[in-house]
Amino acid sequence: MSSGRRIRVVVAKPGLDSHDRGAKIVARAFRDAGMEVIYTGLRQTPEQIVETALQEDVDVIALSILSGAHLALFPEIMEQLKKKGLDDILVFAGGIIPKEDIPLLKKIGIAEVFGPGTRTDTLVKFILENVRKRK
Amino acid sequence: MFDEQSVSKIAKEREKWEKTTVPSWLRRNPERKNEFKTTSDIAIKRLYLPEDVKNLDYLRDLGFPGRFPFTRGLHATMYRGRLWTMRQFSGFATAEQTNKRFKYLLKEGESGLSVAFDYPSIMGRDSDDPMSRGEVGVCGVAVSSLRDMEILFDGIPLDKVTTSMTINGPAAMLLAMYIAIGDKQGVPRRKLGGTTQNDMLKEFYAQKLCIFPPKPSVKLVVDIIEYCTKHLSRWNPVSISGYHIREAGSNAVQELAFTLADGITYVESTLERGLKVDDFAPRLSFFFAAHNNFLEEIAKFRAARRLWAKIMKERFKAKDPRSLWMRMHVQTSGCTLTAQQPINNVVRVALQSLAAVLGGTQSLHTNSLDETLALPSEEAVTVALRTQQIIAHESGVADTVDPLAGSYCVEALTNEMEERAMEYINKIDDMGGVIPAIENGFLQREIADSAYRYQQELDNKERILVGVNDYTVEEDWVPIKLLRIAPDVEAEQLAILQKMKRERNNLRVKEVLDKLHDAADRDENLMPTIIEAVKSYATLGEITNVFRSVFGEYKELIVI
């Protein structure tokens, strides 16, 4: 991380559920790993998440959802990112997401889906290896 | 419990043992860790002895079951008489599908119903609200109006079952719907038995399903307490919940302390309303988690009962013995379950349930082995219910009252839990109570810190979670078929809602919503008007929106 700016990550919670334990833990872990972290708070609409990503000029969006509404909400997030020309942002997800949904999510551009029990350093490593430095 | 002389005699022997027997054994057999600690960071000793409980006064601190301070249980004979209520939380898809699950569970020997609502309902939004997209019937049953509730309880006589409803922000509306169904079935209101969770305080710092700001939220809680005290004498108006505090990441001591601090706030607020403590306190109920550390959890339940009894007696001068009762429901801890090797969850749930029973719970929900992956399937929920039945009928632990009393370790831990919880309660009192402690972020920060520490312990392998950070396998074996909510549930639910809206008298709905607005402005007890509103088929969302316009909406205080 010696050259250029620090990696900027938005940890976002789409959906109506309020399980923010995981989101907050990963937000802290990313911060401890030297990244700039923006946590959106609960119940963000796809528009709000994309707007935050744009305003905050982030490199990474980490989506956390445990309500089961990922198939309704994620495609919308990805579409809006594309529309705004933000499709170089690394987007990945965590939460309760059934295995059989993962291929579809990858197809729309979600880079990876992590389930319960994932180590925080696995996530940090994933970001470092996959983020495309913008600027 | 021991005279001083024998305590010091044993202590002397202990010193000898520590100087001779222990070191010679340790030379060849080192201990597994340098220090052993519970989840609350309580150091666990190698050996507990009479000296660890030397200040314990049997009659003062333990007493007899059914008597103050209730450490040994609320009732004289505990499970030798009636077993705990086996109550499985369930709800998914449409009211019709959940109604079928309810009937199945009752047939399989469940003794009470417990309704899980979907996220839109929990947030006071109708199924056709734009925010509800993708969430309708997914995590619970969708209830937008009395019509859904009628279908949900079709063929279930409300004077024969008790029903627990996990609902907070819109608790008054759902209780009003339940009352309306009771009225239709001809069941007198005083015969309606059950519980509304209706614990808003923990929402602001733990579960975070908040609609209105803290003060009007507590006002609605007290409205329900007041209404039930006067009209629904068998209803538990509030279930003061530590479960969500624990699931959000707190440790056992924090769970205990924050729950009781919330309880104190509700008692104070209800007294301010002008009710007498002995008129409402007997109906306050509690809800805790049963987590992994077996001994610490048992100690937590015992300490909780003793501490609450003391608070009610000493702080609030309650006289009725039932005002001192901490009646509790326990649910095994969802956050301890693993997505890896999910069949192992059956064992975790069994151990946690055993702790709850040894801790003297009144009611128990056992989680299903597949709950880290989906809502429980029928097979999984049956195993969970059978787990309780095996503990009840096969293990023998239900045959005597509080069998672990007198264990040096359990009694020492019980004391320690009580002392540490009391320190937190004093600290919160010093801040001016729970609401200031929410507004300054203290409670949120305490929980987030504990949650992060727990995760670090797992990442560093200081804490072993079988199947996750040790004893792992390449491919997880899921022995059952997961429940999936059919994608057409949303459309089905929307059709029911639209049909209802066409059939109701919309003029009448507008009239009653206006009336509700005035009532909310006037700061009167809102229950009677809410009952009127739900009976006119005003929707949950419409009623909540009236309150949103009067009370405002809560904006989350973000504490990482």
C-alpha cells in the first residue's frame, strides 16, 4: 500500500433485514487492514448503494444480506453500476445465500459470494488480489 | 454454606495439592491452554471448592423453588409437574402455508404457537410497499391486514392455544388483529393467552428493527402493557429480550445486564403512566439465548432470576410474589450454528437446550439444523422438537428441581454473573438509563466490540468451532432438502391484499385512520383505536404510516 491512495470499500446492507453483526465485523477488519471503509447502515435501496459508491469514489462494494432478497436486489445494483459506468468496482457478497444461487450472481458480475464461517483475512486477501486500482 | 473452620481446612489441603500433586502431574501433562475463559471473559478455575462459595448463604441466596429469590426455580416442583412449553417459532410464505405448519406442529406435540413475521410486516410495511420487493413471505409470514391474520389462525381456537408473536414496532397492530380474531371466535379477551415481544429498547442497539424514535416507541410499549393489564389478564404484553442482544454479538454478562436494564426502564415508564407495580409486573416476561458455554449459560439463567427478584423487591417495592418472578422463554442460539457440516448443529442445539432446562426455563425453542442455510424444513424442525422431547422424557434431568445447585462451580459462576451484570446496570443507571446509553452509542459499541473479539478469537483459533476453524472437511453433507420459498408467493400475497382493499369500506378506513391520527396527537392510549382500525381492515402499513407522520422515523445511529 505504499504507492497511491488506500483502497476504499463500501460495506453495504441492502434488504430489510437487520443482521448487521457480520457487516460490522468485516467493516472493522477492512479498516484494521488499512482500507478506508464506509458502512452504509441498514436497509439501503440499490439506488442508495450505487449513489454512495459514486459519491465516495470506492474501489470495492461488499454487500451483506441475510434476508433472502438477494435475487431481487443484486441484479438491480449491478445494472445501475453499469449504467453509471462504475462496472470496474469490485463487488462481492456475504450472508445467507443458497449455493444454487451463486452461479447466477456471478453471471451478473458479483465476483464472489462468501458464506457463514468465512475468516476475515480471507476477505481481505480476496480484495487485495482482485481490486483493480482505479486512478 | 460451610463453617469457616472447614473452609479453611479444605483451603489448606488445596494449597498442599497445588504444591505437590498438581506440579508433578503438570510436568508430564501440560494443560491445553494457559487460561480458560468463558465467552464473558470470566476466568474458569482448574477446580472449584467450598472456599469459592464461602459467602453463599443458602437461605438468602438460593432458598427454595417457588420462593424468593427464586434461584432454584419459579415453581415448587418445576418440571415434575408440568414440563416447559415447547414452542417452535415458525412462519413463512403466505398465511395459508404457515397455518398448515402450525397445525402440523400442534399435531406433533408442540404446546404453543409462535409466529415469525416477514421483514415487511416487522417494519410496518404492506406487501405492496416498494421496499417490500423480494422480501414478501421470505423470512416469515406476510401479514398486511386482518384478512391475512384470519387465514393464519383459521381452525385454531384461540382459547385452546397460547400464541407468541415476535413483533416489536407494529406490536400494537398485530395484537389488535389477534384480539379481533378472538372477538370473531367468541373468545372473551381475558381468555386470550400469549405474548407479544413488544420490546423496543433492544431494537435500537441490538436487533435494529426500528420504526419510530425511542420515546414514542416506549410509549407504544407502555400502551400495550396498560391495555393488557386492564383487559387481557392472561397476555404477556412484553417479552424483555436478551436473545437479540446476544445474537448481535454480546457476551453472556452483557446479555443479562442489558436485558435487565431494559426491564427496569419498562417498569419505570409504566409506573410513570400511573399503574401500580403489582398490577402489571406479574405479566412481564423475558427471553434469553442459550449459547455454547454450558456452565456459564446455566449460571446466567439462575443469576437472572435471582437478580430480577431482588430488583423488583428492593428497587420497585413489589409485594405480590408473582411480581418477583422472572418467567423466561429461551431459544437456542442461532449464531452458534454452522453452515459447515450442518448435522453437527443437532448436537449444539441439544447441549444448549439442556442448559436452558437445567437453568429452569418456562418455555423453549430449539433451532433447526439447517437454519444457517434457510428457514427450517419440516424434517429439520421435527428433529429440533424431538430434541426437547428427548431431554424431557429420556434424560432424567426434568425429574428433580435445579439439579446443579450446590455445585461449587455453578454457584460461583452464578454469583459472578450477578455481580458483573450489576456493575453494568449501575453504569447504565449513571448514564441516565437505557435511552441515553443508546443515544450515546454505549450499548451499540459494547456489543460491536464483543462481536469483533469473538470473531478474532475464531480467526486466531483461540476458540475452536468444530467444522469451521478445525475438523473441517472439503464437502459439507446436508442431510435434508432445504426449504425454498416459491417465487410466486409475492404475487399470491399481493392478490390477497388487492382483493381485500377492493372489498373493504374505504370511507370507513379513512375515517378511522383520521381518528387514529388525532388519538396519537393527543397522547392517549392507542390500543382501542388501533383495534377499531384493524377491524375496518385498515392495513398494517396504513396504520404505521399514520404513526410515522405523528412520531417521526428513527434514523439509525451507526456505530461500527
